[in-house]
Amino acid sequence: MNAALRRLVVSKVRELAPHNIRVNASAPGFIDNRLARASAMRVATNSMYESKLRSH
């Protein structure tokens, strides 16, 4: 969870807790699947290709 989202949640918890209202948050993360691996591989391949072009 990034810092901005965490601060927002903590702020809302402090504001709403006296009224017995709960606050939850969910932050997306990396999901390991074929599509994600293929995308990561493309990014790595493109980065290597671009660095080779810059070095010549």
C-alpha cells in the first residue's frame, strides 16, 4: 500500500471511529500469471535492446 493511500485510510479511521464506522482499503499488487510474465519479458527485452542501441 503506498504512503498516500495509507495516510488517507488512517485519517478516515480517526475521523469515523467515534461513530463506529470501520474503514478498509485494498491496494492492487502484482499477480503472477502468464500475461504478467509475458509483459515483464517484453519490458526487459525492450530495455536491453534500447541500451544496446544507446551504447553503439
